[in-house]
Amino acid sequence: MGLVNVRLFANLREIVGQPHLAVEAGTIRDVLVTLQAEHPALRSVLCDDDGEVRSYITILVNGKNIREMEALATILSDGDEVAIFPPVSGG
């Protein structure tokens, strides 16, 4: 397990009340469990009833999409940056 920097965007940032935080985690699943435990309002936004990341949520580790890696089992190292993006619309 390492200390990773989690960056949050749009409504996720608003729910947590800050744009980034440090989380002790070994995998992406650990990050999500910690975030949801500390900020219960994130539960329904990030994951479905089965605990899987909603299809419209994008999670990057050091700029690479976890869907191209090991998804929730993606291993994290100390100092990694995890960015979580909700769907964004605009015009």
C-alpha cells in the first residue's frame, strides 16, 4: 500500500469539498472503498449496486484509463495520481 494523490472533478469535488486528497491504497478498489467510507454521498455517484464503477465514470492512474489496465484491481504505488471524472456536458 502506498499514499496516492486522488484528484476529483466537477460534482465529485463538490461532494467531497476539495479538489484532491491523499489516500492510503493498494488498488483502485481500495481508493473507492476509502472515498465512499469517508464521503457516503459518493456511493451512488461512483458505483452501481454491485460495487462496480458506473460506466460513465472515468478513472485514470497517472493518465491511463483503468479500463485499459486491471480495472478495480489495478495496483497502485506510492505517489501515483488517481483522477476521477464524472460525466461532463456542456456547450
